[in-house]
Amino acid sequence: MNNFKIFALAFTLSALAPACSDSSVGDGDSASISTPENGSADRPCDGGAFPDDPEFREFVCAVQWAQLDVMSAGGEIDPTWGSRSSEAILLYGEDRAAAIAELEAVFAEMITATP
């Protein structure tokens, strides 16, 4: 189980890389993002990804922080969260609304799994 947590953490951090890189995709269309408040004000989300869509970049960071919260609290980790988050980030350029919907679903599962 300890190896799984290390793998999950590594995967989470690698999925965070797109939010911290200097590249961007997508056109920032009008789909809105709604997330529960999770203390994101004190959590960094620096990076150059999605420079024309800081709302999406902040949401990607919130999802990554939520997964770290689950791991830190000893919650049950769903091994699909990392791949689903990555796929949603990749989908952003084609369909921002669908990317947001998938990230919202993953985020909700993470919040529910946090003890």
C-alpha cells in the first residue's frame, strides 16, 4: 500500500506539471467552473499554463491539491483519478466544457474521499 501511495503522489505531481509549464492550449470559451471552497487561497498555483484562462489553471491546481489532501488524510485513493485528470487537461483544447465537467467529477470524488 505504501508503494501505491508513492506512485499516486508521483502521478499527481506529474499531472500537475501542465499547470506549471509555460505552454497553453484552448481558447478559454465560456464554460464556468464551480468548486467547493477548499482553502485554495493559501495554496500556490504558479505556472504559465493556460495564460488566457487562469480560472481553469486554478481549478487544475485545486484538483491536484485535493488529491494530496486525500493522501495526507489517509483516505481511499481511486487509481483512476490521475489518468482522468490528465485526460481532462488534454481535452481542454478541444472541449473546455467537457474538460471542466470531468475535472469537477474527479474533484467531487476526491472531496468525498477525504476523511
